Amino acid sequence: YYDPLRAEFDTTLSDCRVLEVFAPGDALVSLRMAVNPDLMAWSSLIGAPSSPAAGDRLVRAARRRDFPRPGMWCYVDACVNKETMTICEGEGAHQTTVMILEEAGDGV
């Protein structure tokens, strides 16, 4: 997911790489957002049209299968402050994100 080749097909990123792996599914990653019309339009909707151009973002990315219970996925992208290297809420358009996904009842 955070492979440097992602920038070749994801128009929202100009660079992406894993900096450190803490455990399987848990890593510190660097993202550089690409400034393009679609991303600028999206970010202006939330009041931060200049945020995508703010440079590299550090993210602690964690993925866990079967958490919090079997059949579910937990997905966390936690913003990391570049100066203190601590997890923070985020800045501008880039905020810490937490999702829990579950397969639909019909197996889709």
C-alpha cells in the first residue's frame, strides 16, 4: 500500500515510502501529496485549500485483520509530528484516520 511505485498510479501522491517497520502491519511512512485540481477542490471543501502543498507527511500506519473481532479489519493512519516524532491529531486536510471495516452479511 505504501510502496514508492504507488505514485505512478495514485494522482494524489507524488511520493510515498515506508521509513520504519515496527511490526507486521505497523509502520512509519512518509507521504508527499501531489498538488492537482481534484485534490485542491476536495481540500477546499473542508477549508484547507493549501494543505496538500504543505510537503511531506509522516504517518504511523497500522492495519490489523480480525480486530476488534474475527471478520473485521482495523485501519489507522495516525499523523506524526515531524519535530517531536509523536502521534498527533493532524494538521490542515490531513487528519488522523481510524476505520473499522466488516464484510457485508451476504459475503460481499
